[in-house]
Amino acid sequence: MIKNKDQVRHFYYRTWHKISKFLEISECVRKQTQELYGLINYAELRKKIGGCLNEKNRQKLNELVFSGVTTVKHKGKKLRIKTPVCRALKKLNNVSDTKEPETDKLPKDIFVEFRP
């Protein structure tokens, strides 16, 4: 199913308007940051337990946004939900993708003494 730009924009703002009432993020945080964390974590929660937002799920969404992990009981099972690692959040938090080699921890010279 192909969506055009207006359909995606409408879905984005409609979803953000729905979940922004449930999030308790302070006003000193930028609007873009609030939207990214809210929408990414809501999508992860929705993928695991479905689309209904009630009082219990509201608390779990806030816990997921602030701590990055939460446990939810759904259909008799305890599900552990974590904030996914994505490029948008890495860019927002200035986390680099490349892993630097840990050659700095190794000594440059090693002295070995042999004894008969």
C-alpha cells in the first residue's frame, strides 16, 4: 500500500496529538525531541500489545520514554519492551555508529624475560 506525503503527515500529527496528552515531558525539552521519543516508544508499545491507550498503558509509555525499558503483562505473559536503537535517536543523542578500536588500552611495549 503506497501512501502519499499528505497521508503520512496526517497520520503523524494525528498520532502525536493522541499520545502527547499522555506524556509527562517537561517543557524545557525541545518539541522535536518530545515527538521523536514519544512516537518511537509508542510504536514499540503498540507493536507489542496493540493500539489501545488506557491509564495503565499511559504509565507504561511514560516509563518507557523516561527509563528506556518497561515490562507489561499482556495475555498472561510478561513482555519486556525496550526503546529501539535507531538512527534518529542516535543522532539526537550524539552517539557515533562506528566502533573505535580499543588499541589504547594495550601497552605499546612488552618486555619478556626468559629464564632457563
